[in-house]
Amino acid sequence: MTYAIEGSSGAWEVVIGLEVHAQIISQSKLFSGAATGFGASPNSQVSFVDAGFPGMLPVVNGECIRQAVRTGLGLNAQINLRSRFDRKNYFYADLPNGYQISQYEQPIVGTGVIEIELADGSTRQIGVTRLHVEQDAGKSLHDQDPSRSFIDLNRAGVALMEIVSEPDLRSPEEAGAYVRKLRSILRYLGTCDGNMEEGSLRADVNVSVRKPGEGYRTRCEVKNVNSVRFVMQAIEAEALRQIQVWEGGGTVEQETRLFDPNKGETRSMRSKEDAHDYRYFPDPDLLPLVLEQGWVDELRAALPELPDAKRARFITEYGLSPYDAAVLVAEQATAVFYETLARGRDAKQAANWLTGDYFAALNRLGHSIEDPPVSAEALGGLLDLIADATINGKIAKEVFEAMLESGESAAAIVDARGLRQVTDSGAIDAAVEAVLAANADKVAEYKSGKDKLFGFFVGQVMKAMAGKGNPALVNDVLRGRLQ
Amino acid sequence: MSLDPATVRRIARLARIRLDDGQVEQIGAELNSILGWIEQLNEVNVDGVTPMAGGTHGMAQRLRADLVTDGGIAEQVLANAPDREGAFYTVPKVVE
Amino acid sequence: MMLTDLTLAEARAGLRAGRFSSRELTQAFLDAIAVLNPKLNAFITVTGAAALAQADAADAALGRGEHGNLTGIPLAIKDLFCTKGVRTTAGSRILAPFIPPYESTVTANLLRDGAVFLGKANLDEFAMGSSNMTSAYGAVTNPWTRRGDNRALVPGGSSGGSAAAVAGRLALGATATDTGGSIRQPAAFCGIAGIKPTYGRCSRWGVVAFASSLDQAGPLARTVEDCAIMLGSMAGFDAKDSTSADVAVPDFAAACARGVKGLRIGVPREYRSDGMAPEIEALWSQGLDWLRAEGAEIVDVSLPHTKYGLATYYIVAPAEASSNLARYDGVRFGARSEGRDLIELYEKTRGEGFGDEVKRRVLIGTYVLSAGYYDAYYLRAQKVRALILRDFTEVFQKVDALVTPTAPTAAFAQGERMNDPITMYLNDIFTVPANMSGSPGLSVPAGLDAQGLPLGLQVLGRHFDEETVFAVGAALERAAGFSARPGMLAGA
Ligand SMILES: [Mg+2]
Ligand SMILES: [Zn+2]
């Protein structure tokens, strides 16, 4: 079923395209040798090149090009062996040169595709129009002084990949899934850390609305949205605003807008009011960027297994549901943890433990899978004790909690606390006899047909055995005695 | 193509250069004569010609190693600033 | 004979032979500057104390029997080259307060080889001009005057201060830059030699940019050999400039002695038109006769697209300049005019900081790149430029060098040709094509016109074949035996 918004004039379809700016992981900037680390003191990671001083010239960082090509390959995209840097001319406080060096006519990466998974288990192919390399701008601080804005150029010149999607997305959910999937791919490739809080992944969201079956209407670009949740909220807010404009008899103006998460609304960006005329032209300080096909092939051969391939493998190799597989491959660290846990064990049970009790524990303790409170090996040890019937499932949960607290192995805990389950029939017979003797009345009721009391007897026997009775044996003995 | 005063003002705005009305008149006239003179290029047949991009030809972009070799000179990058606050450059407040 | 009358080569020999010290030599030039610069305005900044300190260091090195290519040689530096700790204005009000914290690659190379810097030479604002009348630091006066007429003449531009300093014996040589003729035309106007090497031969790092795809640094000096010696130090691969060519620097000075026997010299017929002054036409034929007499073969050739060079230049150069000069916004360096908001700050800073010619070119450049006009102007110009390059490439398969006049006229008076920009632009009609194609071009003083003003001949060569250009230029120089001296000299 397709997402639609009900307006006073009927249903509206939402058309969404995303421009994601992903900061390339590199030691130094795209065109200068200044460092790229986050949170350094103001203007301490700035060279004269980054500050646009007279006579300064850009020199391309090869690692940034390599990372962009690997990303293109990871998006199943066409790699352009010949590309070019252009200047995008506009004046802004944190744009030192008065132009941004970007790629306009000849981007390094052409069309590709990203597959997104939706909650209902369905998948969609979203077109990628292009990926190009460009330099980031500096940062303006507007809240430090009543009359002035402060400029920090540490970020100016840091390498970005702008990844542009086709207007193929049709709902906030799809847009959210697209960003999450793209982020996952970038993190698998190690080309961007995907940290949206620190701004290393930012989305410009292009939104328009239309009546089903119509062509495209005017779109607005909501700039620099910095979380998946805000992307989804911004789309909904902007779509509703546009529907009101259209239904109010007005027309939507193409413009750049900002999303205000507190108010949950978008507003026009006054600083960008000036009519845009970027006067792109090839940067005469730089030469054509020419790549060797052989080098590109080497990069392709060296790519890691990416989320889609891993997910497919998990489904076939471990017999997981598409949903569980998607959950387990989203983060590479989770997938690695899972494979260590599942190897040589009941893969489904491993998935259930990991996505169930283990994830719950991570949330509760505020840990991430990168610093696990219990290692995959240790958790495997616990599953082994269940598998060889040393403990039953109920005791296992108790042992897991103890492992989280003490950090000891499952086996050690089971021995220390004497939690091995009892399989000796003598002990079970005795417990059963005692329970039946103590509940003669219930036995009579049961025999007169109140079968559901059977569960009560099982519970009493297990209780008498401190939970350590082998559930199957207890059942057999009781059934025999109550015939 | 000929520039009317409105176009001259639009271009000056794009270039962030303030012109008084006198300059708009004078420079507008000068730009028009230059643009008129440039029109001679329309005689040239450029069909199928690959435009030159930059001053070099047959050369390709060299790539730099990814090393931190610069920065850490905040005082030097700020030393020429007409106005600064601590380690920041400053401009009149920008309203987004 | 006065030390300031020596050529660079002679002075270098004298220093190495210990006939005089670099301090004596440097002091002689500082004294001449003190006398003559108030008249010529060739220097914006004179760095006397620093120069003498460099001279003493040079003398110490020479004393130890150590010397580089230029140890102890006093030079003028065009104020477009950033010099560490020394104000660099680019001839503009907007850079009046700018003190670079870095040294341009070209000037660093000169210092590496022991040169002494006397100061920063005047120039057209941001190198935009052919008369040095657009400098925010005042016009430069050409040391030459017409016979029986003491009106001040222009030295040409944009490297007018550099050329006037060398012609006026205020420096042994000077750095300069050439985007459309800014080395060769002032050389011709001031009766000295100057070469714009192949694009990519000298690093652009640290040189205030005018038009990045055309700008190229080169030397101005009194002789072809002096230019060759200076270029040997200025040139060289620089990883900091992506357009710098990774090619070896040959012994340019040695090439000056090669001679022209067996060389094929092309004469582009398109240069004959444009109602050329008869005396320039005559000098040109004279130059070709000299080369023929030296054993060169003169060949008539055609460069059909060069006549479009100037119009192409006035699209490409302003377009690049409009972008290169966007950084002068009053925020990180240079002059600032306060404004109520950021846009007003920008518009006032640039409106008050730039002169009229710079405004004209920035506006033209902004216009030709603006939406809807890019294809009609910039893209078409870059295609015509490709055709101009093709013309040169084809001709240089037939000939080893081309010889043309450097400029259509001799130096003109300050205030002449100011009425409309295009007349001024036409000064560069013969020099601009080599910037379009990136070819090396040398101007040699070859004679005087009827009014006693110097005229220059231009030698153009293949990419990275400056050696042949020097060989031909030196042969013309020897034949011409140019020995005339300008009227305004410190000694006189
Ligand atoms: Mg964008
Ligand atoms: Zn972008």
C-alpha cells in the first residue's frame, strides 16, 4: 500500500529526493594538508589554502579520490575514469574563496542504486543519480555575540561526497530507510563514519507533493537535516505545508528551507534569499582527474562483503527470516558478533538470544556491540550448556544475568551455584510423590476431569526442585502417576 | 547582447560590488562596448571543437599523499584579519 | 662606469671576482632608487635595510667561496609576488594592509640562489592593465621620453614598475608576470628584455592570481642573457601548484650562445594587418634580415585564429578573475569597509577597495559566466582558444620559432588612450595569443622609432623550448646592438 496524505481536496502523494553530504574519512583535507579531526580549537586546523589567502593553490588528496571510488563501487555505480573539478561561485561568511570547489558537469561517479528494506519486509530499488567530491565550508556561530557571527574554518576544505538520489522515495519511512541503508554501506566501506550528530552525514531533502498520476510539482529543498528522525519529520512537515499552500489556492515557490525540530516545521532560509546564479566553470587551478581502469578493478576486488550480500547469505546459510537478517547486518560489528555466536550452534536460537536478551542487556547497560559486556564466545558457552541439556532455558536467563554481573563464564556460574538440571528419576519420583501427597484434593479434581491442573502440578514439582528439574522428565513422571 | 542598467545592477550585486548610479551608467556603457567588440567570436566555426579547460593540455591531475602537513597556525591565519574575536574571524551577524 | 650600469651577468662576474661587494652594489641601487624613484614611482615598497642584510650575507658566502646562481644580485620584485613579512599590495587598495605570512615559490627560489630584494615594484591593479595607470599607488613613469618632448610616458603594464626599475638602472633585474603581455609589452616600451616562459614553467604558488589559466611568471632584465640567468632560478617544478610542469630546467643562459644557423623562423602573415605603424613594419623586416644573415631560414606561415586571441582573452581572463578576486571580501585579510549586514560589508569593501578597471573586468567576468550566457561566451571562448592552440601546434611542426613585433606602437603618454578601454586593450594584440596557447614568448629591444622611443621584437617558441627562443632572441640582440639609454637616469 502506498503512503498518502489526506488533504481537504483528497489524497496527496509525496515525492522525495535526497542529497546526502558524507564526510570522507581521511587524515588531511581535500585540497590542503590540514587535519580533519572533529572538535579541535577554532581555526587550529586551517592552512592558508583553506582560508583562501592570495596565491594559495589546491592540490588533490589521493585518498579522498580512492574513498569516493570505493563508495561508488559500493553503490553499484558507474565510475567515470575522467572527471573534473568546477568552481561554484557564491559569497558566504564561511566560504573563504568566494567559491566552493565541487564537481558539476563531470562527477567522478555516475548512476547507481540502493536497495532499501521496509518494515513490512518488502524491498525497493532507489536510484542514485550521481556521487561527486567537493569541499566542505567552515562553520558560522551565530549565538556567541549580539551583533556578530563568528567564523571557524576548521571544517573548511574537508572532503565531502555528495550523493544524490533520484526522486524515487515516496514516504518518510522510505526516506528514513534510504538514509539508514546508505549510512550502513558507508560504514561497511569505511569511507564515512556516518556520525550525524557531528555532522559527518547531513541530508538535504527535496520534497514536493502531487495528486496521484500527476507529473512533478515545484519542490523545496530542506537543508542540512542531521538525523534520520528529523529527515522523516521534516518531510512530513514540509509536505503538509505545501498541501496547505496548494489547497489554499496558492503556489509553492522553489526555495531553500530549514527544519526546526523544536517547532516541528520548516521555514524559509533568509540568508539564501539572494537569487542563485552559481556561475560554475572548470577550476583553472586543477587539471582533469583521470583514473586507471585497472586501479578501479583492484579497488572493486578488495571491497568488503556489503549489507545486501551479507543479508542474503544469512538467510540461506543460517535460515534466518529476512527481518532478523536485516537487523543483524545493519551494523558490521553486530554481524561479526552473530557469526561468531552462530558458528557450530543452533543459528536460529543464536539469533533469538542476540536480538532478544542480549540487545535488551546492551540497551539496559548502555553498551554498544563494539564494547560487549559479554563476548560472543562467552555467550556461545551459555548456549552450549542449553544445547547439551546441562541447564534449561529458564535457568539460562538467570545464568546470563549472572554473567553480565560477574563476567564469569556460564559453566563456572552453573557449577558454583549448582544449577545443573536434575535428570535422576529417583529424585524426580520423590519430588512428584511429595507434591501429590500434599495436594490430594487437587489430584481428585484432576482425575475428575480438570486436566488444566496438570500445569499446576508441573509448576509445584519444578518449584520443589528449585527449577532444576528436567522439564521433559518431570512431565513424563507426572503423567504416569496421574493415570 | 546589451546591458541595461537593471542588468548592470544585478551583475554588480552578484559580484558584491557597490556601484553608485553614475558608475552604473558609465561602466554599463563600457561593458556594452566591450561585449559588442567580443561578438566577433561568433564568426568562428567551433563545431566539434573540444574547449580548453585551463592552461595545460595533455597533463592530468597529480594526487597528494593523505598526510597532515599543514594547519596548527591559527595565529598566522588570523593575523591579517580586520576584525577578530579570540581565535574566530567575525562578520556582522548573519540571520539564517 | 657606474655599478648600476652593469648587466646582471657582468655584476655577477664582478662579485665572484671580488671586484666589488654585494653591499656596495646594493647600496648603489638603493642610492639610485632614492634619487629616481620619486620621479618614476617604480617601487611601492623599498626594503633597504633587509636588502643590505641580504647583501652582507651574500658577501659572507662569496667570501667563503660559496655562491648560488644569483648570490648578491639586487632585484626588484613585482608586488604581485607574496613576500613573507613584507607588505604585498597587488597594486590594489584592498590589499593595502596585507602582510603575507609566506613566501611565493618563485621568490623563495631566488632567495635560495642568493638574490637580494630591493623592494616591491609597482604594477597595474591585480595586473589588469597595459599602462600601469590602474595602480592604486600611482602611475609609473617610463624613464624614456620622446625627443624634444618631456611629457611623462607610460612604461606599459602590468609589470610597469618592474620594467621602469630595470630600464632606469634601479635594479639588475625584476620579477614580473604575464597574463596577456604584461612582461613583453612593458619590456618593449622600456627598451629591455623580458620573457614569459611556457605556462607551467614557473610555479604560480604565492603569486596573487589574476587569471589562473594564463598567469605565468618571468624575468625582466636589460639583456636576453640576464633574463636567461634569472629564469634559471625562477623556474622549476612545484608540487604545490597542480599546473606546474614536472620538467627539467635546462641551462637557459648557455642556449643564448647557440646561434640560429639552420633554424626555420616563421613569420605569421596575420600579424601584418591592423594598420601597423611603418617603422614597426620596417623594424620587423630588419629583424628577419638579421636572422637570415645569421643563417636562419625565414618562412611565411599562417595562424588563422590568432586575430581572435584578444577577444577570447577578454572573456577568459575576466571570467577567471571574477572568481579569483571573490576572496577579497574584508573578512580574513586586507581592507574592510564596515556595513550594517554582511552583504553591505562585502559590497562596500569591494566597491571601495577595487579600482575602475578591476571592477570592469570582474563585472564582465561575472556576466559572461552568469546563467544563460556561459555557452555563448565562456564556452565558445575556450573553444576558440583550443583553435588558437591548434594553430600554434601545427605551425611549430613547420618552424622552430616565430618572430613578430611585440606591440603595435611605442610607449604613449600618461593620459593618452584612457578614453575607451578597447583602445588600451589593443596594446596586447600581438602578445595575447601566446598566453592563450601557453607558448613561451620573449621581447627583445631591437631599435628606436623616429621619436627616439624603443621598439621590441617578439620571439615565440614551442612549449618548454625556451632554449630556442633565447637563441633567436640573443641573435636579434647581437645584430641590433641596442645601446640607447633612457633620458631619466639617476646618474644623469
Ligand atoms: Mg545540495
Ligand atoms: Zn554539495
